[in-house]
Amino acid sequence: MRDELELLRAADPAPAGAGRWRDRPLDATAEHALTRLLHGARTRRARRRLVLRAEAAVLALVAVLAFTLTGAGSGRAAAAPAALVPQAGTTAPSLDALARIAGARAAAAGPDDGPRRGSHLQSWSLAAPAGPDAAPPVTVPEERITRWNADGSGSELVVATDPRHPGRPVIQDDGGRWRTVGDGKVLHRAAYPAGYGTRHGGLAARTAPPTDPRALRTLLTSLYGAAGGGADGAGDGGDGVPQLLLALSSYRQEWTPGPRETAAIVRLLADTRGLRPAGAVTDRLGRRGLAFVHDGPDGAADTTRQMVVLDPRTGTLLGTEITFTRDVPDFRITAGQVLSYEAWLP
């Protein structure tokens, strides 16, 4: 209970006397994040990321800084990453064409080419504690490998590492206090007994995710509150795209899709209004991808841009990025700074 209460306090960080921020309502993204926090336990990583995004959505305390620290090791800790820059005007398939490519690959898949419970994630996430005396926010890079079995047993490994700067010290969020640790330091390791995943909910505790895009949209909506305007009339003209991408991130944390599940994801995105092609891009792991961007409203503050990066050969989801689109001087935020980035590995 203590852990959940602390997470809720962090998710609504504005103190009672916080001036014009007092009693400010949460926008849709923040409400979605709190819903995911309250309904269905996730891993420690998922919960912290949800709190972070709720904080960002209400802009109660976020300020992205290119922050460096010295500490463990002989080098300097890496600064916050710069936003990815797609190559506009490059010839690349549309989302619809990419969905057809993924569909052809799914049709050729064999019976053993199904999804796998668990995921392999490299992430850069803003960590921002609350309070007037809190340390400045920093970007924390981590690598996480999660595996689940059909009987509900599983394992989780979290390592402090930044593949952009191999061998250099890495910033770590140690209960809201920043320090540097050696590259590759194990931050968390756990093994879960049979039945654990089933008791604690989550998509991994259920049957395999659907391979039909409409069924996938229904599932994401029911589990994570996703919206997103679709060709089938669902959603609200594209204003739910940020929530849809958050839901896909939650899905991807719990499952590594096979070709058929990937085809459903790409078709879902292709049928969603509000995503535009932005061009070719090289992600933070050096992989070539296609960027699709949501420039529409993201809630009451309307200050962020969501990007999804797909493999042009297969449609595989490579990563997602959230960046600020305008300056917010009150919080030292500059347009173009990165709030979070996730890179998914096989």
C-alpha cells in the first residue's frame, strides 16, 4: 500500500498552495496514466513511466535539462538525448502500404512464428521528483528484459546502460537522488514463481494478443483506455492518438509480437487518423526506420509531439518518442527537448 500511495502522490505533484496550478484538472493523457496506475499492477518500470507521463501531462514539475554528472567511473555521465530528426521528403511507403507489407509477411508466417511473452526494451525516461527542494530532473537510460511463461512464472532484469555511450557512467534515479553508476550495473533482478503473472494481471497473464486490428483496438481500449480516431469510426478524429500509443507501449512491454501480431499493429495505425509520415529516420540503436508523427492535440497543455518508428521492411515497431513542441519558460522547457524514448528489441 505504501508503494501505491507514493506513486499516487507523485502522479499529482502540485502542492495545495501551488498558485495557478492549484486544482488544475488532469488532461486526458494524465487521466489515462492514472487509470493504468490504479487498475492492474505492472512492473516497477511501467508504474514509474506512467507517473512520469502523468507529471509531464499536467506540467506540474517537468523541466528537461541536458544534465551531466560526474561520479562512478572515469568518464562523464551522458546528457539527455536530442530529438530524432526524420529526413523529410524521402521516398518511403505510407502506413497503408506498410500494413500491406506486414500483412504479406504475416500470411507467410509459420505456426511457430507466434508472439512471445515478455519484452526487451532500451529506454530513456525523464525522472522528475516533486517539491521545491528536489533535485533537477534528469534523463535516465535503462535496459530491461522481461520474460513470462504460460504458467505465470517469469523474470525481470534491469541494467543501467546507454548504448549511445558504451562504457561511460550512467545516471541513475536513486529514490529521487541522482548518482552515476558504472555502465552495465544491475539495478534490479527478480524471478517470479508460477502464477505470479496471473495474480498480478496484465496482458501477459491473458491469452495471446489478437491478430485482427479491430479486436486489437478493442483490447487496448478495454485494458488501457486507448482511443484514437479510426476508419471504423472509433475515437475522436485523431485526438486519442497519444493514448493509443501509450497503450501500444504497455502492450509491447508484455509481449514481443510475431508477424501476425505485427500486421495487426500496423493496420491499426494505418486505420487511425492523426498520424502523418515524417520520413526516414535512424533510431537510437542505429536502425533505419520510418517515422510517423502525431501533431494534434495531446490534452489541455498541448505541448508534446508523439512519434512512432516502424521497420520499413517488416512493419515491426522499433520505438516511440515524445518531445516538447513549444517552450514553457515557467518550467525551463525548450521546444525540441525529449521527454521519453523507447527502443524495442526482438
